[in-house]
Amino acid sequence: MRSFLNPLFALMLAAALAACSSTPTEDDSSATDDMSQQTDTSPVTPVEPSTPSKPDTSSIPLTADNFYNHPSNYDGTTDSRVIYFAFDSNTVPAAAFETLRAHATYLKNNSNAKVRLEGHADERGTREYNVALSERRSKAVEKFLRVQGVSSSQLEIVSYGEEKPAAFGHSEMDWAKNRRVEINYTAGRP
Amino acid sequence: MKLEYKAQKIWRIGLAAILMFGAVMARAELLIRVTEGRVDAVPIAIVPFEGAQNAPEDVSQIVQADLHRSGQFKPLPAEDMLSRPRNESEVIYRDFRVLGVEYIITGSMKAQESGGYEVSYALFDVNRQVKLMSETYRPPVSQLRDVAHAISDRIYEQLTGIPGAFSTKILYVTHNRSDKNPFQLQYADADGHRVTTILRSQEPIMSPTWSPNGRKVAYVSFEDDGMPAIYTHDLATTNREKVSSFRGINGAPDWSPDGQKLALTLSRDGNPEIYMLDIASKQLTRLTQHYGIDTEPRWLPDGEHLVFTSSRSGGPQIYKLNINDKSVRRVSFEGAYNARPDVTPDGRYLVYVHRRNGNFNVGVQDLQRGTFNIVTRTDMDESPSVAPNGSMVIYGTQDRGTGVLEAVSIDGRVKVTLPSKEGEVREPAWSPFL
């Protein structure tokens, strides 16, 4: 797991831990204890329900270089449908692991559900070669889901290369947004 | 004809040349501009044809634009002509010699009672003071442009010894996000006129290519539920056939020189490999075996070899494959990114995309002498396609963020821009001789 040694990931992990300790959430048991102790002393300000343990990532600058592995792109649930990739890479980013595990769990629990993994590349390089590169990305995501136990009959791959960009500009950030695999449910959408 | 000894004459007609430089040569969906010409381009005078100003198409203007666009000729503007001969008896060679003009074209267009036109022209050599050729055509109005391009072809061949490619077509993909069908497959005359749309789609269209007789095209279309398939498409009948829709990639079709087979890329066996499909029998032959990416095959003229892009050494490089024994050998060695080869009709030059300092340009490799030349200076240059006479390469590039087509001579000395009015134009494929 080379990715875990990535300094960016270490930074994210630190940010996530810091977030957990400073902003308790509903399912945090220590927070519940705090609240019960408060009941007989002062009026309670109810804690706003929030997404579980979503770390505060605002301290990590979002750049074209770290875009693929930036936690703000992945919420750890099946709501996140896009996995981004580093330049010239088909390695699934560590920040996307939780999101992909959520999809895997959903697919295993809903055998009627099917996803199409759409691979994309940025515009640099030749078109058919980019189709081939983007297939490697969708295959990497497919492999991740298969390892989690998802049936291959629920997975389908299509490779668009640079033909269907998500961002139409020509900057490094546009390219970062286009190097991606989209998880599209064709049946049994969550 | 020798072009080399003309250089010292350029300055005499230099001003005229500068005025022509960058002039818009044709009004159509694709506007064509000559952005770089040869300094030794041959001065030629195309005298406005008698009767052309009243005709629906001015054949003399079309011929002038064709010859100018080749980059090898420098037409004399009509307003600079000292005399405007209508035929041989009116030619005063001295009037053209003093302007440095080496060849004169005269002609006429006469409306016929049948509704068509009689188009005549003659070509004169100023230095030798002789008529080199003359011809007469009687086309219907709908074929006036064809006749003009045919005349350009004849003159170009007479003066350079190389067949002209003005009567050919360019096939290309357009992308216009605001259109209900953003992706369209179109072809046009080589001068950008007479655009015909052959396919409109909401899903991507890629990698269009011509059959060797120019009657059909093949391409990749994602129209069927967003999944890729390769189609052949008869231009006259519009009959289409889906010839490849395997699991995974169906890409990069290229017609064999005998028209019987398609080379293509399929990933149905796990990763992208080059296959050969017999179109009639549907028999499929796998040609490569490698875990790297193998794609973008192009036939060599002998029909026995292909060149293709492979990542088997790391980044993409060009390889040559013998289809009989399936042996593969690397051909490109310059730099870390070489891809999407095309081949000149004589098999001597490979033309492909080369990355240098992060820029993507078109490079030309001379397979005989082993030299390599980068012939474009823009960025994001892609999909080079060689004209059937081997003189020019058309390719896609970006102009202020929009996809446009440009053409460059194989020696890099002539450059022509074909900007589109709306949306993107990409993946040009130059037709064979039609």
C-alpha cells in the first residue's frame, strides 16, 4: 500500500483526526456523554445532524496535482460517483477507497444493481491511445470492486478517452477533472 | 520542373506576395488561409476567365485558390496584371515577364443552351513563350467546382510532375456542444467547400477513415447505448454496417490497401491488441500479443505490414508489424511519446504525433534516410493524415481553445489553416484519389 506513505494522505489523515476530536458528531459516544451531563445544568442546544465523520478538508488546498486524491471529492458513500486519477496514472487514489467500498457494499447487497464504469482521459495525447489509457482506469476501479466481492455480472466497462470531458477548458485543473472514472448505475440505482 | 532556382526572383514580386499572404481564399464552412508559403513559390498569373464573373462559380478563382493553397505557387493578383489575355492570340509574354511571372493561365466560361457551361483553359510558359496545354470541359452547373479542381490537378501535375490532389475530399468529425447532436461526421472538398454531413449523434464519433476506392468510410461511433462499435458506411447509398462491437474497445479502424480487411483495436481478450477483420467473411485474426497498449494501426502500401502505437517499451512508440509472421520491430526512437502514425502513399515517410517539451506536434520520419523532422509548431497537434499525392499532411490542432484543422507540406515549408466557423473540427482524414 504505497499510497499510505503518500505525504498528502498523511496530511489528510491528520486533518480527519483533528476534525473528529474537535467537532463531535451524533454517533460519537463521547459526545453523547457530554450532552447527557449537560441536561440538568443548562438549556440544550441541539446538535445539528451532519454527515457522519466527514472530515473538514478546507485546510488542504485543492490543486490540480492533488485533485485526484483530495478528500473533498469523496464522501465515503454511494453519492460519490466519480473517481479521479493522477496524470498518466491508473492507480485508484487512497481517498476514494471508502467511497468505492460503499459502492461495493451496496452492489453486494443489491444483486439487481448494475454499474457501468466509464473511463476518461484528459485531452493530451492521441485519441485512440487515450481510449486505451482510460480503459486501464476503469479496469482498475473494476478490479477494486471485484476484490471487495462484487460480481462481475454487475460490472460493465466503457472507455471514452478524451471524447467526453467533464471540464471543457485547457488548464491543468480542467485536465485533473477529466482524468476520471464515472460510476453510472444502469440498474438498481441507490 | 525544378523549383530550386527560383529563389532570387522572389523579391521582384515580394510585395504582391505579402499582400496575398494570409488572404482568405474561400468562403465556406471551412475557411482556408495560407499562413506560410515557400519563399521559392512559383509566380503564376491566372487571368480571370472570360465570362466567369457572370457564372455561378468562378472557375479561374477556384483554380487560383487551389494553386495558392498548395504553397508551391504564388498567384499574381488580377489588379497587378498589365494585360488580361483571353486566349493565346492575346498573350503578350513581356507583360508577365517584367512582373517575374513564369506561367500564365487563360480561359473562358460560356453558358450553354443545355444549361451547363463550356469551360476552356490554356497554360503558357512565359520563359519559353509556348503553350504547354489546353483543354475544354462541358460540365453541368453542379460540376463546375469539380471541373475547376480537375484543371488545378492537371496544371499542378504539368508543372511539378506530381499529380494534384485538389479533387479529393476531407473527412472529419465536428463537435458543437450547443447542438442537439453535438457529434457529426462530415466530409468536404479539399478546399473546404460543399460540406456533406453523413452522421449526427449525441454520442462520440471517432477515428474516421476512407476505403481505398473512396466510396466508403469506416469510423467508431458510441451511438448504440454509449458503447463503441465500428461501422462501415457507403457514401452514395448511405448503407451502414456494424462490423465490430465486441466487449471492450472497438477502435482505430484502417482499411487494407486491397479494401478486403480492416485493421482495428479490440480489448476483448483483456487489453488493447491489433486485429485484422476480413470484412466479407467476418473472420478475425489477432496480430499482437502484449500486455502493453497496442493501438492505432495503419497499413503500409504493401498490404503486408502495419505500423501501430504500442506502450510495450513504457511510453507510446511506433512499431512495425509483419502480418504474416506477426514479427514486430520498433521504428521510432526520438523522444518519449510517439503515436498515431500515418504513412505516405509511397511508404517512404511515417507521419505521427510527437511530444516535445510537453507540446504535441506532427513529426515526419524518413524511413529511407532515417531522419526525423518536426513540421508543426503549434500545440495539441493530432491525427495527421497524408494527402494521396504525398505532398501535404492535414492534422487537428487547437486555436484559442477550439479544435481546428491545419495542413502542412511534408517538408514543413508550407502551412495552411482551415478554421471552422462554429464548434470544433477534428480528426481529419484525407481521401484517396477519387
